[in-house]
Amino acid sequence: MKYSQRVNSIQSSPIRKLAPFEESAKKRGIKVYHLNIGQPDIKTPEEFFRAVKNFDKKVLEYCPSNGTEDLINSMQKYYSSYKMKFSKDELLVTNGGSEALLFALMAVCDPDDNVLVPEPFYTNYFGFGQSVNVKINPITTKAENGFHLPSKEDIISKINPKTKAIMISNPSNPTGTVYSYNEIRMLSEIALEYNLWIISDEVYREFVYDNQEYTSFGNIPEIEDRVIIIDSISKRYSACGARIGSIASKNKGLIDQILKLCQGRLCVSTLDQVGAAKLYETPISYFKEIIEEYEKRRNVLYYELMKVDGVVCEKPSGAFYILAKLPVDDAEDFAIWMLKEFNKNKETVMICPAQGFYSSEKLGKNEIRLAYILNEKDLTTAAKLLKEGLKEYLSLKIKSFNYKNDELPLS
Ligand SMILES: Cc1ncc(COP(=O)(O)O)c(C=O)c1O
């Protein structure tokens, strides 16, 4: 049987692709520290579980396609604390930020259109685009200047008649970059001048360090009819398994169009929305401690990495990721070697090769993305293991073992 070109062209998630090697290492009794995936270890606030436990309906019914009234009310209040005023009919609840991104692309692009995206980008943007035949049009950014945006002229030179939107994650996964007010203004001007939508993925909105200022596209009134804010409780409240995200837009026509997509999938999990409604009531003060914790972890990982010869990275100011260049030819080969061959006292570390975060060929081949989602002690151990692993790998003087062509271990 034949598969569609569409699914054939979708790459396996670089974040999950190495899982069989990890499982095999675990079966050999090796403890694997995870720096590869953005699954926070912070406790989900109790309020979520309490609300779900107190749910007392006798039938678990479908709820409205746009979301439950309680959750939409809480989201409205949450946004107003960030000076974003959305009415109830300007908000839609989705199955995670993932569905919100997919629906936004479906609503503003036709097949063969493209969206401008700062590169490296959240790798699933690629898959979402491919699944609806929309191309990523990369705006390449560089480690050397903290992955900030190039000039307005450079960005404009990328626009063609099929460009329909700018899609951006701010703070960025995978670079941790927080875009400045001037960068947000520049993109807003481009969107106005070239009649583009802005799909602003702000799922890491609270995760900003060093007292840096954060600007949301939702705070730029001149472009309110073209901004689509994507959100999620996954990272914000450490509730990845709840699968609750959202779309917010002052463009009611757009919301009506996306509502049709929401109706097609009937509704989002009623119980998860019951819990999420309580999470969105969490006072903003809740984030203070969390941000301090992540800032501490960022510092630990960054300073440990700086001790490793040949590693190049900028100190990121947001989200919980660091993108680092390694002195290797092929970071994926090294990542597999760490799981297959390396251990120190039966411990190793799993990292995420960064090539899948680029759509421009050859970029990112010697880069990795690290997520600082472990506690300080484990993070220090993981960083030391990485350092020792790298030293040993380089000392073998063979730059690539060609593991990618190996059979993946079964299971
Ligand atoms: C930048 C970004 N956007 C969206 C998502 C999707 O999140 P979810 O579908 O869990 O809400 C993620 C998840 O890692 C992300 O990093």
C-alpha cells in the first residue's frame, strides 16, 4: 500500500526520535538524565486535581466546541492582567497549543503558501506546515548574536506573493531568545506593510529572566486585526498532559472561521478544561518562585557548558532551552553515541540534536538543544556527564560513527 506524499514528507520528531536508544540504555541498567525534552518537573498546581476530583456530573458530556464558559472566563481575566482585552467570542480553547498552531495555519494559508519563521524554530512547526502543505520560509538567526532577528530589509527580501504570515515563538523554543520591543515593532510594521498575519506563539510568556521586559504582539494596537495569539497551559502551569491550549484574536471573522474547525473535532476534553479553568485563576505571584527556579537552572547549565572546550552558546533569557554548538561534525551521531556507548558509573545523558529545528539545509548539524527542566543537582550531574562524554567522544578521533544508518534497537 502507498502512503501519501504528505505523511512521507513529515520528519520524525528530532525530540522523540532517539527514544529507542534511550530505552535500550535503560534496559542495560543505565540511568539516563533527560536534557532532550521540555517536560518540566515542577508540580502541577493542586487546584487542577482538586477541581477534577470535585467534578460531580453524572455524564461526561461534550462541551461547547469553543470551550467551556468557566475556562473562557478565566482566560479572559488572565489576559486582562497582561493588558490584553479579549471578549469571550475572541477566544477559542484548543487541544494544546499544537492544535491552535495547526488551526491558525489552516485558517490563513492555502496549499503552497508559506510563512516566515525565525530559524531555528520549534521543530513541530515544520510538521504542522507539511501536514497542511504550507512551507516554512526561514529567517535565519545566529548563535553569535543571541539568535536575534536580522534587519528589516533582510526579512522583507524573503517575502513573496505566497507569504501569508509571520509565525514566531516568543520567548523562543529552541533558542531561549526573548525578542525586544524594537523587534516586535519591526515585525508589526512588516506585517502591516505587506499585509501579513502574525501567528504569535506565546506559550512561554512568563518564562523571562534577568528582569528583561517582555512585549506581546497582543499589546500592539495597530495590528490587532492581524494578530493570532497561541497559548497553552502545558509549560505555564506544568500541565503538559492536560492538552489545553487556546487561540485569541481580535479578528472576529478569523475566530468564526476557526470555530468551524473546532466544531469538526466536536470539543476539547471537558475534564481537562475543568482543571484548566482553575489553573488560569492562579495569581501571577505564583510564577515568581518558578521563574527564580528556572533562572537558577539556566545559570547552572550555562556556566557548566561554558567550562567545556569548543562549546559556543549565548546565555538565553527566556523559555527553558539552550541551543549550543559543539565541536563535532554531527551532533546526532554524538547524541546516539552518548546513549549507546557512553556511561560513567552507569549514568549518561540524553540530548536533542538541533538540525531538525532548521529548514535551511546543512544548518544546525553540529548543534544541540538542551532543556533545563531538571533540579539543580541533577542538572549539574547531567552537564558534567555531557562534558565527560564529549571529551571521550572527541578523544576517539573519529568524528562520526554513522550510527544514523544503524538499525534502531527494537522497541
Ligand atoms: C513553542 C511551542 N509552541 C507550542 C508547543 C505545543 O504545546 P502543547 O501542544 O503542549 O500546548 C510547544 C511545546 O513544546 C512549544 O515549545
